[in-house]
Amino acid sequence: IQKLCDRVASSTLLEDRRDAVRALKSLSKKYRMEVGTQAMDHLINILQTDRSDSEILGYALDTLYNIICNDEEEEQDENAQKQADDLGAQFTDAFVQDPEHVTLLLTLLEEFDFHVRWPGVKLLTALLKNQCAQVQGIILVSPMGVSRLMDLLADSREVIRNDGLLLLQQLTKSNAAIQKIVAFENAFERLLDIITEEGSSDGGIVVEDCLLLLLNLLKNNSSNQNFFKEGSYIQRMKPWFEVGDDNSGWSAQKVTNLHLMLQLVRVMVSPVNSPGATASCQKSMYQCGLLQQLCTILMATGVPADILTETINTVSEVIRGSQINQDYFASVNAPSNPPRPAIVVLLMSMVNERQPFVLRCAVLYCFQCFLYKNQKGQGEIVATLLPSTIDANSISAGQLLCGGLFSADSLSNWCAAVALAHALQDNLTQKEQLLRVQLATSLGKPPVSLLQQCTNILSQGSKVQTRVGLLMLLCTWISNCPIAVTHFLHNQENVPFLTAQISENLGEDERLVQGLCALLLGICIYYNDNSLENYTKEKLKQLIEKRIGKENFVEKLGFITKHELYSRAAQKPQPVFPSPEQMLFDHEFTKLFKELEGVITKAVHKSSEEEKKEEEVKKTLEQHDNIVTQYKELIREQDAQIQELKEQVKTMTSQNEQMQTTITQQLSQIQQHKDQYNILKLKLGKENQSQSNSQGDGSQVNGLQTEELTQLREEVEELRKQHALLQTQLDDKDALISTLRSEVSQTADSSAGGSDNTELLKELEALRSQVQAQSAEINQMKTERQELLRRAEAAGSSDAVPVSEGSVDAVKMAELESRLAAQTTETDRLKEEAKSSSESRVELEQQLASATSTVAILQTEKVKLQTEVQESKKEQDDLLMLLADQDQKIHSLKQRLKDLGETVDRNIYLFVLDSTGVVTLVDDEDDLDARDQTDDEEEDEDED
């Protein structure tokens, strides 16, 4: 080996160096230690200097791989394997000690030659296996390092592509930064394409490698999960789960692939993810049909047990907390005769002791997820237990739960108790409904309540697992439900049984039961409404103090959290236990216990006086809440009124616009009628002249008059309809004016601007009278026009018309025309007055709102000033008290000085507090009188 190393280092011919490296490669597996220690530096030098020859590069890379890789050989014993692992780790440390070596290796991976690229991929994979974190750091800071490795997936040679998958698996382990880079290098698209090309779940080990890489990229990486969802890759997962009718003979590889696919779905909707991301993925899975496909596998026959178990767990997390998905799952039926709901079929497996333990745990988890935040589903489950809904011909979920609750199998007891507890979780209505459930224990005996039957089984001393399950059910049931607490305490045997259980000294398992009994008794104290005289809060606390002792009670309660199985159950929602015997605690119950432990401890230690104080505080808070609620309702009502007034303003505005449009149309129609009237007048004059010339021409003119008279009648009829429409609108305006009058009168009562509103009402009344006068004139005009039309018809029917009648008609038509013009002018004037009155009304409303806000501001300032005056008076009183104390002290000190024989100044010092709150010192009473006189004069001046 030493000679070969010398040849590699000193030979000038490439062929000599190549032969030496080939020889080292052949020796590297058998003499790994020697070759590694002597030849590693020379081999790395070959990689740096002989880049042009791919063959020597391939030999050098293979040799380094043999030195560093820890091949697991079956015939090796554990000690030899451990030594080999240590050796590989040592050589890896030596290689990566210089980061440039890893960078050099990344550069060599760009070579397309198979003899360089393949051993380079294998060597980098071995380095990552031995020193993952260190190599990951070097690759992460290397420019384009991850991108070079992603190019391996696009290699047309499957060997390199497949080994590239293994390399990326090692690279992405536990490194979120590299996972994000790989994901944004379009890894999801490439991996899903490879899975599809390889046959999805029917594919080989390459599919498994792709799925493992996907799991690395998505697990605990919210950024990649969001990218996967936004890229619509969830929809591409649906074809993976399409199974046929014949599910017999699944290969081990297919089972492995489908298992990993289900895990991939669970990663996207795991309870540990953020709630928003989980809900979004659940929605996508329902919309694309993935949930429906999973439910098909769930109800299919011939599916292997481990796949069925994992499918149940996957469906559980897809529906957990999603109302739409939970409703769909409730509607799924099993393909049986008659069809049964999938929930019922699954519960039958859960309470069947012959089913595998992991399958029963999966069904329990599915049931818990179905009821999680699903009050509708909880109500449906509890309803199957009520007498009014029980169907004797079919098996319901409630019957299965009751059967499991009271069966001989302790695991069925526990599972049924926990499942029923989840039907009551955070649902006060169902807790009260379940109190109605009655059970027929045996023939000839009266039925007993479900609550009583649970306590009866507890008192019979069954297995620990059964008792723990029943105690968890009872604690969940009566917590936050005073009615259930009253029912529980109503049985005279329950409280003595609990106190007896807690006070005994028993083994570790029994201590767990004692802790749960203490929790149940504590709930009876905390949620007690004192409706039973024998079991009020105070009497139960006295009972604990006499029979158990408060410290002992708290100690027994605290034992639960110290239990190992409690800590394990608190970690995650899914019930995962190594054996049925260790199945004692439920995840949701651990959360309930955390909430109740502290408050129960405080409730037991509190005295009656403290409780009274707390109740008073609660009442005060309730009163405050009621006041706040009343103000909120008042604000809501005022908001509704404001909204209603706004709607009225909008309606009035639209009506005003409609009236303006109608008036414009009427004016245009009046103008048209004027024009038609002028034309008709001209035609009548011509007809009168032509009648004197010829009889034949007269008949033709008469025919023409008849057509025009028909047209005139139609126009008169149209005018009649328009008049009726205007009359309707006028009535609407009258009603609107009445409404405005009432509103204005109300406003006048509450504001100082009543006189302006009265003037506005007068103006509106005047407008109304003018509109009525105008309508009367229109009626008169209509009458005169009809009379004119009758005369025109009479003229058309006669052979000859006197000239005098035509002149009279012309005079009347001229008079009508002038009156019509005057009416139009009057209409315009009324429009202007209506507009000005509406503007003045808006201005008055604004003034009223301004005055109201000003009054509110002045009231606020008045209250503020009153508060300041009160505070200043209080400060002056305090200051006077201090001055009186000082005066007393001065007198006492003078007296003492006199007693001691000292001469004391006879001047009297007085502290005077003037009107501004300033204290001044006055020498004698004369000065004080002078100050008083001055103050009186100043006050007189202020009054003047």
C-alpha cells in the first residue's frame, strides 16, 4: 500500500498513477484502515489535479467511498460493525475537515460521465450518513450546491437518479433551510412525476424513496406544506388511493408504498400543524375527492389490516375539527345489507375484543376526531341513547357504546367510556340530555339511569382500567354541569364511597383511582349549586377535612399528574399505547384535569367567608355586565334607528328625483300638445275655407278631421291617465308631508329651533294648497278641452260650419294656451320653492345636530368643573386642618417657653387662606381685619 501511494504521488505518467489508484481500490475494502490512513491525501490530490481523466477520477472516488462507507454485512458481529462505524466516522471527519473537499466533490458531480458522477453521488451520500449536520452546513453555504444535487433527479440514467433520491433523503434530514431550497427547486413536481411514471402505489422501491423524500420535505415544515397546498399537489394524490374490487394478494412493496402515502396525507393535516393550515388542507382534500377515496378504502373488503388501521387514522385527522368533512363522514354507509353507517361498523370493531389492539385504538381515535368541535355529531350520538329515538330493529352507536361500557372486557369498557366522554365534551346540552337515559339491568327490576349504573359498577370493584375509564367519563359528564352534580349527589351512596376510596392506603394503581375519585369529589364541590341541603359546598368541605384531610386530599389529587401514562397521553391526541394494559388516560381528559386541578385545590382550601366575598364580586360583575349589555342594546337600537332614517332619506331622495323626472316629462308633453294644437288650429282654418269651394273636397276634409279627432281622443285619454298618476304621486307626497310634520314636531319638542320648523311646516302646507289648486285648474282645463273636442266633432259631422263658431273656438283655444303658459310658470315657481324648503330643512337639521353636540360638550365640561371644585374644596379643608394643628402647636410651644422663663413675643401670627387658595402669614388681628375689608371691596367690584 505504501509503494502504491508513492507511485500515485511521484509517477509522472498518467497511466502509472491510474494503475496505482486501481490497485488501491482493489485493496480498499479488505485493508480499509491501512488504505484510509496512508492514501486519503493522495486520492484527494488526484481529484484536484487529474480532472481531465474520468477513469482515474472514478477509481479515486470508488476508493474513497470504500474507505468511508460503513457497509452493513450480515456475517459481522456487533463489535466488528461498531468498529467499522467508528472507522467510517473518523475518515469522514478527516475528509470534511477542509470544506473545500466537499465543494470539490460537488463540482465533480457536474461531470456527466457515468464513472465519475455515480461514485461521486455514493461518496457524498456516505459522508452525509456519517456526519450529516457538518456536511449539510458546507453544502448550504456552497454556491448552487443544492441546485447541483437537484439536477440528479433529471438524469436519464435510472441508477444515478435513484441514488440521487437517496442522497437527497440524507441531505434533507432535520434541516428546514435545505428543505425549503429543495422544495423551491421544483422538487414536488419532479417527485410526483417519478411516482406516476413508476406506477404509483404499484411501483417499486423507487416510489418508496420518493415518498420518504416527500415526507422529509413536508414534516414539521409549514412553509413547504403551504407551498405543496398552493401548488395544487394535494389533488395529484387522489389517484394513489384508487383500489379495485379485488384487493387480494397485495405485495409487501405495495403495502409499504400505500402506508407512506397515507402518512404523507397525515403530515398535511396533523394536529400539530397550525389550525388555519390544517383547515385549509382538509377543505382541499374534501373538494378534490381525496376524503371520499379514503372512505372507499375504509369500507372495502380484502384490505390488509395495517393499511386499514393507517387509513382509519388518516381519515380521523382529515375530518378532525372540520364540520364539512365530519358531516360527510357521518353520511358514509358500509356496503352491507341493510346498509349501516360507517360509524356504527367501526364502533362494532372497537368493542369487539377479538379485533387487533391497534385497530381498536384507531377506531377510537376516529370516533374522537369525528366528535371534536362537532356539537351536531355529539347530539346525534347522544340521541341514539334516548328512549324516543331507539329503534329496536337496528343497532345504533349508542347501543354499541352502552354494550361496551358494561361488557366483561376491560378494554371495551375503557374505550366505550372515553368515546362517550367525547360525546359530552364542552357540550352542556348533551350532558343534561344524557341524564334522561334509562337502562334495563334485568327482568322484573325497574330501570336505572346511566349515571347510577356507572357508579354501581365503580362500587363493585372491577378492574383498574374499567374504573379509570368510568371515572374519566363521570368527571367529564358532571364538570361544568350543576344539574348533573345534583343528580350524582342525590344518590346517598356516592359520597361515602368516594371518601372511603380516597382515605384508604393502597398500591400504585389504586392510588391512581384514588386521585380520580378525589377529582370527582372536587368537581362536586366546585360546580355545586347548593340545591341539596345534605351536600352543600360547605358540608362537603367539612367532610373532606374530617374524613380525609385537606393536605391528604390535595396529595392524592396531585398523584395523577406524576403518573408516566398521564404524561404520555398529554403529548398528542392520538391514543398510542404499547399494550392494552397501559391504556389508562385520554388526551382530552388530561386537558380537563389541567383546568380543574388548580380551581379544585383553591375551592377545598377556601373558607365560607372567602366564598361569600367571591360570590358578591361575581354578582357585582354580573350587574356590571348587565349594565354594559343594556348599553350595548341601546346603542344597537340607536344604530338601527339611524340606519332606518338613512334609508328614509335615500327613499325620499329617489322619490324627489323621480318627481323631477316626471315633471320634466310632463313639460315636454305639454309642449308637444301645444305644437299639435297649433297644427290642428291651422288645419281647421284651412278646412273651413275649402268647404265653401267644393262639396267633394268637403267630404275629404271631413274624413281627415275624423282621423285627427281620433288621435286627439287618444291623447286626451293619455292625459287622463297621466293626471291619475300625478294624483297618486300627490297623495304619496301628502303622506310624506304628514310624516315629516310628525318628525318635525318631535324634533321641535326636543330642541330650541321649534319656530323655524313651524315656518317650514307652514311653507309645506302652502305648497300643498298650491299643488291642490294647480290640480283643480288642470281638471278645469281638461273639462274645457273635452267641451272643445265635442264641438270639433259636431263641426266634423255637419256639412258646413259657421265662421262665427270657428272664431269663438279660436278665442277659447288662445285663452287655454295663455292659462297653460301661466300654469307652467306657476309649476316652475313651486319647484323652486320646494327645493328651497328642502334645503332649509336640511340646514335646520344640521343646526339641531350641532346644538345637540354643543349641549353634550357643555354638560361634560360642567361635570368636569364640578369635579375640580369639589377637589379644591377638599384640599382647602385639609389645609385648614393642617393650619389648625400648626396653631395649636405654636400655642403649646409658647406656653412651654413661658414655663421655662423665656420672654415670648406677643405678636399673634395668623395663617390666612384667601379665595385663590393661597396661604399668607398675618402679624396680628388688625392686619387680619384690614385684609378682610380689602377682600370685601374686591368682591363688591367683581359683582359690579
